[in-house]
Amino acid sequence: MSLRMAVAAATLGAGLLAANTAQARPEMVGVNGEYSAGTIVVKTGERRLYLMLGEGRAVRYPVGVGKYGKQWAGTTRISGKYRNPAWSPPAEVKRDKPQLPDVIPGGSPRNPMGVAAMTLAGGEYAIHGTNMPGSVGGFVSYGCIRMLNPDISDLYERVSIGTTVVVTR
């Protein structure tokens, strides 16, 4: 490969990386006002999470959602907030992937929870980060809402325990 081609490839690669990084940041968008300010709305069909700000505005994030047969819809609340949480595979995941350890420590690159998690009341689901950023934007989970680590960190700071979460299809 010539030096000119190598420089061009490196420049193109840097440009693509910058474009992907820009897409990972929260985006301010206009929305219909059917939800009150402070509510989190996950639209699984769009693979987007919205934090409603009121006055027709929201912060929008890309997310990974439940794969076929693992999706759900309903209203719940954030019941806990955790930085670098350890992860114990739920029974269904353990049944499908018996090679998984019983616990993966927080901070481990093998931990699917990423840098933060917010558990949802009434089940084994959470809104959490991921160490597999390529999975965000797809139908990939067992029902959890998966976010890029910078995005879950941003959302984590904006909401509190008790925040209403509405998941729609």
C-alpha cells in the first residue's frame, strides 16, 4: 500500500470514528407532549430511549432492545442505580448459555452491564451500559435496554430512583 493510500485510509477511518462518536451522544429532539417531564420512554420499534424534558423537548439516545420473543411493553419505575455493577445471569440466560459464570464482577470487560445500570421494578430487567457497543441499535437482549456507556452515564446523572419508565413497541 502506498503512503498516500495509507494516509487516505487513516483519514477515512478517523472520519468514520468521529461520525460514530457523534451519533453516540444524546440528541435534543422535539416530541409530542403526551408524557410528563422526567419520564423515560423507550420505543422498542425505533430502538430509541427518550428522556422527556417538557415543553415538547426530549433527550434521545440509541438503544439495543429485546430480541424476538424477549420484548415487553409496560410502565415501571427505576428501582435501583448502580455504578460498575456485578452481573449474575438470570435463569433464562443461564439456561441458554450454561458456560457463563454465576457472577461476572463489575468492571470486567466480560460484564454485559457496562459502566452503570438502573434496575426496573417488578422484574429482572434494567437499563444498562454495554461493553459491546456494536449491539446498540439492534434487537439483542433478553429484555433489558442496552445503551452505550457514555449514554448510560449521562442518563444516570439525569434521573433518580422512582423515575417512571414507559416501554412501548
